[in-house]
Amino acid sequence: MKRVSQALFLVGGRGTRLGALSANTPKPMQVIAPGVRFLDLLLDHAARHGFTDIVLLAGHLGEQVEAAYHGKRVREATVRVIREPQPAGTGGALRLIADLLAPSFLLANGDSFFDFNFRALAAAPLSQSLARMALRHVPDADRYGSVELDGNRVSAFLEKDPARSGPGLINGGVYLLSRDIVSWLSSPSSLEVDVFPKLVAKNLLEGMKFDGYFLDIGLPETLAQAQRETASLFVRPAAIFDRDGVLNQDAGYTYRPDQLVWQPGAREAVRLLNDRGYYVIVATNQAGVARGLYDEAAIPIFHDHVQDELARAGAHVDAFYHCPFHPEGTVPHYRVADHPDRKPNPGMILRALSDWPVDRSRSFLIGDKPSDLEAAVRAGLPGHLYEGGDLAALVARIISQT
């Protein structure tokens, strides 16, 4: 099963509560740090979770959104901007692009950031539902209006009530939707007001609870909070894995998708790190290319299969780095005496640390060979030897000590 790869962001609201701040700048394009817009944070989060088809549904001042983002690449994702000709609400905006929707897709508000593992929301198919919403537990749910769950089904929405206060679940503004929801939409309409209550009545709306940083920038004070806090959310610890012998069983030059056999607890280990907010990076020597056993083009095909398999477990790898060079290669182009990327040299690890905003103080590497650990030392990271057994248990021990 291929993973869900389409993510839509609703960026068409007028942002009236921001007053003059949104008069000439769309709310999601508010600057949160020098050269960084709030929307940049949202797009980077979706892209690193492996959503490669990102669509922005623009309305108010949509020409600015289009000029800034249409055709832009964010990591491996391509961004498209679609402008609604007139305000149609969140439901109407979806109906407008019905023919562009994937069978299942992620939908998120463009004016809030919920820092959780998107792959966990999208892991299970929507076989008996039309929608699944991400929910956040907060100390005062009635500031927002709360959501009630019965098992994994949303059973009720409670309106804001200043007389009623206390903890509860709120709508986090991120949804997994089936394309079949289009038949429930009209234009104009609101998903939250017009559609979701009808789905609840038919038992067609699921809810999943997540922890993680949550902020809606709808008010001047929360926008100021975003400017104080959210830029730092790009910086995360990284877990760097060797591949063959650590994540998957080493079949001796593993390169075909049908050779993928996971090590015990490997998918659970990646999921645990995703849930804890780590970057997960793979750095793998691939000498089979230099030895002429397979082409370098086979490596991303194998890694794409890895991502599909991980997605079914609610997990993902943020980036793969590979070294196809070997001093005894039979393919002249790849025969290099001492390539800086080939472990125990630290080249791949150093590039990862440069490419990603990594908190090195909490980062680490796991490998199954002395060369992996030596590469970690040369890169300035602690290295941990995997000697078999439950990889998730090893990861849990490591992160409990960092």
C-alpha cells in the first residue's frame, strides 16, 4: 500500500482578529523570525513527514501566497497554490478542487501549528469513516470548544462556554480525509460547522489524541507568542541509523524491495523517535554499486519502499544518505581510495548535520559495526552498537538517558 502523499493547507482566511497585521499580509504569511514565515514552518513539517504533493488553498490576498509559494520545492515536496474565485468556506474550498484530490489526503489549517507525528494520523486507512481528526488535550478546553470521544469515534462537539471550564480535548486543525467527503460538501460551507456534525451523527468521524506543541496565531498576542517560540521548533535532536543490519536484515548487498526484512522492533523504534520529535536519518554504505551489483538508481527505489512500509506503522525517515564508493570497486566511477562519505569517514553524517537544524547535544547514531561508531566519533556524536534484539528497546534506553 502506497503511503498518503497529498497535504492541503487552508490559507484563505481574512484574519480579522489580527486587525491591521493582516490587512496587507495573509495571516499564514506573518513573519515569525527573520526570513521565516509561519507557513514555512507548516510546509517544512509536512514535507519532512513525506508528503510530497502540497496544495495551498488561498483566498484573501491569494496573489501573495501564489507569488511566494506556487511551484516552490520544500525538501522533496512540490507546492501548488490554488486561489478560490470567491470565499467559499473550508468545505467549499475543497469542493472547488474535487478533481485534484487524492483518494486520501491530509488537510490542515494554515493559521495553527500542531507539532505531532502526521504519519501516525495517516497510518490506518479510513475504511469505516470519512475523516479522522487530530485532537489535543488542553487545560481549558472551553476556550476553544471541546470534542468528546467514544472509543476512537467523535461523539459530540461542545460549543465554547465561559461558564464551563476545565481540561478536555480540542480540535487540533489537522485531518485525514477521504475524497468521498466531497459528496457531503456544498459551496459555501464550513467543515467544522456544517460537515463534521453530520459525520458525527452517522458515526463517520474518528478522533486521535496527540501531544505536542500547539498554537493558533489568530490573535495578536498568539502571533507574538509564535514569533517568540516557533522558529526554535525547527531545531530537533537527530537519531542517525546505519541501514543494513540495523533497520533491516543484511541480505548481502540488499537493494531490491522484496529483500526488505525488518529487524525486530525497527519500525517501532522509528515510530518512537517520530513521536518524540526527533529527526530520523539513515546513513548507509552501499558498496554494491561500486562492485557493479546494482545501479545507484536502485537505492532510492528501495528507500521509497522502506517509507511505504514505515508509513503503515505510522512512521517515517526524514532523510537517507548513501555512499556508493569503495576502494575496490569494479565500476571505475565509484572506485575511490578513501571517499569522505564512506564510513568510518564521517562525511554522510556531517552533511546530515549541516542539512538539518540538529540539536547535536541530544543526537546519536546507532550502527552494527565498529566503522559506524568510529564515524559517529569523528562527527562528534555518541555512537551505540546494535547487536541484535529489540531495536525499539535500545532506542528507548538511549533517549531516556539524553
